Amino acid sequence: TTYMEEEFVLILPSNHPLSRQRSIHKEELRKLKFVSLNQSSSSQTFQASTLQDHGIHPRDLHVQMEFNSIEAMKNAVQHGLGAAFVSQSAIQKEVQLGLLRSTSIKGVTLTRKLQVVRNSKRYFSRAAQCFTQEILTAADWYGIQHAGDKPAKGP
């Protein structure tokens, strides 16, 4: 069951010249230095695949450093070590405080679906049922569940 779509945006230090633009052309990405999550992370795999689908080859991006956490990556961007792609929801506080700015890439949408998946042939514990229902209820309450997707019913 899909409970949320997560949008990734380009983040830049608040003093970067491109940070004032709502969107930039994909060609401008080649001029930037980047920091990223390590190559084995699911977020990084998604980003690389989606960017490649839009004609932006990850090898053309000048990745300076790789990190194991989004927090470390955000701090690196804040201190001017590079730009990065992160989930919009992961930077809300920093954007509100003016520490980071986000922009989109013209003609490129970086959105992935977050889903609750379970194997119907395996035991579904009460704790797992409660956790799943909590996620789906919260998503519905915040209005982020998509039409056509129905919350999973408990047994």
C-alpha cells in the first residue's frame, strides 16, 4: 500500500547564487560540486536512476564526498561543501531557519512512492499490525495518502 510520495529537491547553501532560483536547468548541475549518500543507499540508487532517465548521468556530477547519513550531508551543504539531492521532508526545519535553500530542476521530477509491504505468507505480529496502521493513519490524517490507495486492513 502506498502511503506517501516523497519529492527530492536540490539543496544549496543559503548564500549560493543559484539558491534564489525556483528552478534551474539540468545543464547547470554539471557546474556544481555535490555531496551525496553512499552509492549503496536506496535513496542514492533511486536518484541516480531517475536522473539518468532524464539524461543526467551521475558520472557527470562532481561528487566531492559521500556520507552515511542525511544529517551529515545537510551539514556539508550548509557549510558550502557542495549541493545535494534530498527529500523535501528532510529539510523543512533547515529551510524555515534559512540555513538551506531548495530548488527544482526544470523538466525533472524526482518523486518516489513509499509503501508498506508485507508478505502474506509470513506471520504478521500485532506490533507490526499496529505500526502499519499507525503509518497509514498518520499519512491519511496529514493528507498525504493518494486517491485510489486504500489503507491495509487489520486481520
